[in-house]
Amino acid sequence: MTNVCQSCGMPLDKDPEGGGSNADGSRNSTYCSLCYSKGQFLHPHFNVTEMQEHCIEQLKNRGMPTFMGWLFTRGIPKLARWNSDDTSQTRH
Ligand SMILES: [Zn+2]
């Protein structure tokens, strides 16, 4: 099974960096390089909806129609980053 980024859902083998990076410079295989770098989220304030919109925008920039972007991103709410039990991070 392909590992996907637990923040944006991108397959990690599609990541040019092969994954995010930890604070000590080692490879992080939970998140991709576009979400996680040097031990920190690049978009720490995103909620799940903002992440989906961000990804659709990125995919559109690469020539993907919006509905395809929507298909690729609709699994995002199921990923680990958005399923912590910490309800204090939920925004309405
Ligand atoms: Zn990602």
C-alpha cells in the first residue's frame, strides 16, 4: 500500500523530497514535504476545509480541473492530522 501524507493525502512517492523532514533533518514519512518541514507544519493554522481548498488550488496550478482536485482532496478529512481527539482545534 502506498503511504500518503496524513495532512494532504498526496502519495509520498509523488513527493519530490520523498516526505517531510524532522527538526533534526531526518525524513518524516507521515507527512509530505509540502506540509511538513524541519519538524513543523508549513500551514499550522489551516483547518481541514482550508487544506482542501489549498490542495485544489495547487492541483489547479498544475492544470488539473477543479472537480478532479475535489476528488483528490475529499479523503483529507479522514487523514490522521484532522482526526485528533483534541476538539479544541475544531473551528466553526
Ligand atoms: Zn502533505
